[in-house]
Amino acid sequence: MEPPDFDDEFDRSVADWRERHRLREDDAVLLLIELFRVHQRHWDELRRREMPSFDPVRAEIARLAETMRTGQTQSASLLEVLRKLPSTHLAARVTRTAAFFAALASALAGYLIGRAGW
């Protein structure tokens, strides 16, 4: 992005102002305006030198945004594929017979530990 250039607009405004007040080309006020423009260009150039350029940062942000979009697209594709896969999660079930024998074995082990004198 280029910053807007206001020089043409400023020139038109000065020309309109000069015509409205009927000032000659060599009038002192116009010389002061020209001096102001020299001063403004000088300070603008100093500011540009002191301020770091944000162009590298903008490029990095654009690259990061593109990487993020790619990651989101790939994640969405992966989620879609995973949703279409059949479920491999089997619920762990304990049959009544296995529970009965586990309870019986626990009771027997407790009885034997108790008889051993612990």
C-alpha cells in the first residue's frame, strides 16, 4: 500500500486560495507557503528514516495467515476423513460370570490371607 499523495490537492487548494484573494505569484505569503512545504518534506524524510519499515512484518503476517489457512483446510479434511471411519471403540464389558468368579476369587483370597494371620 502506498500512502496517499496530497501534493496535488494542496497545490489546487493554494491556487484556489490565491485566486480568491488575488495574490501575485511573488507575494510573500506564497513564499511562506513554499518554505512550509520545504520544512514539511524535511521532517517527513526524517520521520521515515527514524521509523522502522513495517513491510517485513506485513510480509510475515501474510505468510502466517496463509499458513494458518492451509492448516485449517488440512485439519478440516482430516476431521472429515476421521468422521467417515467406522468406530473402533469397543465398550469394555464385564460379563456376569466373570464378575461372579472375580468376586469369588477375591473372597477366597481374603479368607486365606486372614487365616494366615496377617
